[in-house]
Amino acid sequence: MGYVKERFKAVADTQAGVIKSIIAEHGDKVLDKVTIAQAYQGMRGIPGLITETSLLDSNEGIRFRGFSIPELREKLPKVEGGNEPLPEGLFYLMLVGEIPSQEDVDHISATWARRSHVPNYVFDTIEALPVSTHPMTQFCTAVLALQTESKFAKAYEEGISKKEYWSYMYEDTMTLIARLPRVAAYIYRRKYKNGDHIQPDGMLDWSANFAHMMGYNDEGFKELMRLYLTIHADHEGGNVSAHATHLVGSALSDAYLSFTAGMTGLAGPLHGLANQEVIRWIEELQREIGSDCPTKEQIADYIKKTLSEGKVVPGYGHAVLRKTDPRFTAQMEFAKTHCPDDPVVKTVWNVYEVAPPILESTGKIKNPWPNVDAHSGALLKHYGLVEEDFYTVLFGVSRALGVLASLCWDRALGFAIERPKSMTTEWIQKFVAKGEAVAG
Ligand code: HAX
């Protein structure tokens, strides 16, 4: 067993003991009430999930094992001469609960490089789809094709004890994460670069190798990838991609099946596809105004037009956050250092100045501030990655770190199959009429 796996098992065993006594001593304590409005409106704010890897505060933003994004940028190991955190380090932190050493991060980089070989039939499966297929559909299909490699599924079929589930889930997690950049880069080169593929470079870290296989060797882009793949990794457990992965995993579906479920959710425009939508919205704005750098007045008019057409302003709003997303701020800081004069970046910053008061004035949008997706496209475009329908795949590669680390935790803690209670409107009507619960 590798030493990271051993460390994970040791902390998970301790945590399992803590949870056991919490349930024994406090299991019948009530966390919150659930209103009828919450049941109808996306279960917003109902505390009903345990996710150990990160926690979201609506005003402060995400913390990974207690560390904010600025703290991670400072404390996580970096490549020599680099300024941005290595996502390998964040994965270790989410799994083990401590900031890793440089040696730990190098160990994970090397493990992922060693496991990154993708079987040819996965590429054949991708090739069976029309090139025009959306990259997220190609990505989900490829992950499903990889499922034939699942160690968990094989072991389960052969018959294993519940106590061993975590070990096979861990192995699948490490292999799947190792292979995702190769799969994603293959889809990128297939769709946009005439199938002119680039072989991996096992000496590079996970993000730099991904950039290299997509065909980007600029050091600034590699740094962007390290930051991007770190900040998109996790956003506690209730968001669609994390929850879908966790839900499907609770049926003991393996890492490949569970992660595919998360990715089909990430592909929705109200979730991960918003990064593609933001850049399209900005380009439409530029086209309509006939300028690369529309004025704040022109942007304001365009936002009002978008709202009057009954559309959302992509990149703004959030189900939980009520302030500017710190993932937006981290990208803004990166842009200030690397590309402050880029016209798309400047437009993103101008939208940031103009949009919140307009969105707030509608009186119904609960969070008028930008989310993670409002900035990412402008940075990618700056480095030449202009194919915006690929952006959600990048998000998906990063999201694997959080949702798969969480799946390892789910199996190590022996979490139960998820099965909340649903009701019909007739049930609600009877409940309201009687003023008390009616047996379902
Ligand atoms: N533009 C226009 N209207 C918006 C809006 C926006 N950016 N954000 C919210 N609203 C509207 C909602 O559509 C809703 O309208 P109706 O009452 O007519 O249905 C109303 O304001 C109240 O919504 P809310 O309670 O503030 O927000 P929700 O929790 O329902 O939804 C969303 C959160 C993120 C889905 C929403 O803000 C949105 O659609 N934003 C634009 C898309 C986007 O950026 N998504 C990415 C979110 C981050 C993420 O998951 N990234 O992966």
C-alpha cells in the first residue's frame, strides 16, 4: 500500500470513530426545519449531507479543510519557480486533511504519471462519436468506457468485505484522475486540432502535462492550469456535480459510474456549462456593440436587454454564495499579474463593476455577485484556448479531485445508500389541510 493511502486510512479510521460517537450521543438532535418552499425550490439550504473535503460559507466562500483560497495559494507546494499551487497538493489536503509536503506532492504527481496510460479502446469509443459532439458528451462517454478498468467493480463481483470497499475506491480514484487529462486532451486535439495528438510527458506535473498534451507550452498557461485545476476542484457537497457523484456512489456504483453522473450534471448551463456561456455572452456583446472594449454604459444596456429577454446573465448569481466568489477574485488577481490589458479581461472587470447593482435592482436575484465562471473564459482565451465549448471539460477534470476524494471518504466511513423522502403535491395539500404530517 502506498504511504498516502495508508495515511488516508489512518485518518479515516479516526474520523469513523468520531462519527460513531457523534451519532450515539447526539444522533436524535434536530439540525434544522424543512419548509414546504424548500421542498419545492431545489432543497436550498437544507442540511442533509456530510462532505468532509470542503465547506462553503455564503459570505466568505469556500474553505478546503479550513483553508481559504488565498491561504491555499500561499501554503500549498508549487513547482520550482512557480507561484500557483499544485492541484496534487489540494487533493492530498482533501484526502488526508493536512497541508502536504513537497515530497508528498511529488509522490502524487509521479503516481498519476505512472497510471496515466489510457487503453486504445477508450480512444476508439471517442472516435465512434461525430466530431461535432459536444466535448462534455465525449468526455462523459470516455469516462464510462474507462469503467471496464474498475478495480472496485471487479472486486465486488468476486465478493469482498464491506471493510475493503474504500481500498478499491481509492485505487480507482487514483487511476481515473491520472487518466482524465489524457482523455480530455485527446478530445481537444480531436475536435479542434485535426486529431494531431500529443503524447504525454511523464516528467511534468499533472497540470503542466495536461497543458502540454493540449498543445500549450507557455509557462503562463501552465501556471493558469495549476490555479484553475485547484480552484474548481470542490465546492462542498450539495452542488449538482458533487451531489450527483455522491448519490450514485451511495448505490456502490464505482468511481467511473459515479463520476460520469457528476459530469453529466456539470454539463448543465446553470452549473459548469456557465463558463462557456459567459464567454459567448461577452462575444455577442462585443459583436453587437462593434467594439472589443464596450463602455460601461453599453455593458449596462446589454445586461438590461439580457434580463428583458428573460435570460440569465451567465457567471452571476449563486445558490449559496452571497458575495463575490473568491474563485473569481483569485482569477482576477492572476489576470492583474499576467494579462491586465487583455480586452476580454477588461470587459469581464467592467461587467463586474456594472452588473451587481442592475441585478440587485430586479429585487429577486439573491446574489448579484460574480461566481467562478465569470472570469475563467477570459483567461483561457488570453492564452489562445478560444474554443469555449471545451471549457466545461477543464472544469470537469478539476472537479474530479474533490468529488473522487469525497467518494473515498464515503466508502471509508461506510456511508449509507441515499434515499430521502419525496412527496406529491396532493400529500402537501393534505398536510397543510390537517396541519400535521400524513403518513406517506
Ligand atoms: N441572471 C438573471 N436572473 C438570475 C440570475 C442571473 N445571473 N441569477 C438568478 N436569477 C433569477 C433566477 O433565475 C430566479 O428567477 P425566477 O424566480 O424567475 O425563477 C431568481 O433570480 C431567483 O434566483 P436565486 O434564488 O437568486 O438563484 P438560484 O439559487 O435559483 O439559482 C443560479 C442560482 C446560479 C442557478 C442562478 O444564479 C443563475 O442562473 N446564474 C446564471 C448561471 C450561472 O452563472 N451558473 C453558474 C453558477 C456557479 C456554478 O455552479 N458553476 O459551476
